[in-house]
Amino acid sequence: QYDAVIFDLDGVICHTDAYHYQAWKALADRLGVPFDEQVNNLLRGVSREESLEVILKHGGLTTLTDEEKRRACAEKNEIYKGLLDEMSPDDLSAEVKDTLDGLRAMGIKLAIGSSSKNAKKILERIGLDGYFDAISDGTNITRSKPDPEVFLLAAQYAAVDPERCLVVEDARAGIEAACRAGMDSAGIGDAALCEKASYGMETFSQLLTICGKPSGLL
Ligand code: B16
Ligand code: MG
């Protein structure tokens, strides 16, 4: 049993991962560097600045100054925020909302552990403003996933011991971060196949089964 479930946001609660992709793609096209879904998968859970470094390295572009990198990140974020403005509560699936409500009905605390500095804006857009018991995001961390900081702070804000928390992630970097935090993890999407994930999920609602049984039995 778990006392808290800590959810990654992008790619788990909602599909903002597709918007990250579109925004990075627009920037990469302007810079003339290649960018595809495979590179995009390396950016899941990784901070904005580190994501740019991955894209530039992959594209072999080594000449940008720090100021140009800062402007490139700002440009990507403007495109991304424009896409977020189009989001509405319709972007929260019934499966995700019903599962969250079901976990809450079991007496489990619900928290967010996201690398994003836009997390609160996204939660507002999809109608989950004020829903979670604790939020740890890109605005309160100094190190991005796979560092465990974001999840350890989420546990602290929710007043739950790390070993009583389950992390839900779509990113390998996030599964690694959960491991380093001493937390169990449930991987979805790409992360479902991660060797380090405690559980691999095909559907979000499987969380109800995972949390309904003593940990380690599935
Ligand atoms: P922002 P998560 C992460 O969110 C995304 O997966 C990653 O692609 C993004 O670069 C990072 O947030 C920072 O986002 O530019 O909005 O601050 O998956 O940890 O919820
Ligand atoms: Mg994610």
C-alpha cells in the first residue's frame, strides 16, 4: 500500500509532451538542425536548458553563445505557451480523472512531481487547479530528473515518507529519479519497458489495482 502517489505531469496526466515536441521542432527547423520523435523521447522529464543541449549536440550545432541559447529557450517556451493556451478541461481524459478520484477515495494523497516551470499553468488549463495535495515542479528544484530532488520535495510537501510513495512516470529519467529517491515507480508509455520500473502499465487506470494491493505483489 502507498500513502501518496506522485504524478509526473507532461505525458502522464496530460499530453503536453506532444506540444513540447511541436515547439522544439519549430525551433530546430529555424536553427536548421534535425529533430525527430527519437530525439524528443530523450527530452522527457529533462529541463528546458538541458533539452536544448541534447538537440544541439544531436544536430552537431556547437557554435551558439550562451545568450543565443537563452534566447532559443525563450523562443521555444513562447511557442509552447501558445499551444498551452489552446488547452481546456477536455484535455484531461475521463480515465485519468476517474483514476485520480478513485485513488483519493482510497485515502491516498495525490502529488505532482514535474520538471516543468509551466506546471501550474497546465493544471489550471485542464481544470486541476487546487486539486493536488502537493506540487513540486520546475520552479522549486535546482536539479532536473534523473536527480531525485523533485520527488523528494513532493513527498516532503505532502508530509509522506519517500518509501510510502509511488511515482508515475512516462520518462526513463523519471523512473531513475524515483529509484534514487527510494520510491517505487509505475512506468507508462516508453517508461513501462524500463527495467528499473517497479510496474509497467498499459493503461492509467491500472493504478487502482496497483494501489489496491500491498506493494511488490503485482
Ligand atoms: P518547461 P515532466 C518535463 O515535464 C517535460 O517532460 C520535459 O520535456 C520539459 O523539457 C520539462 O518538463 C521542462 O518543461 O520547459 O515547461 O519548464 O514530464 O517532468 O512533467
Ligand atoms: Mg513526463
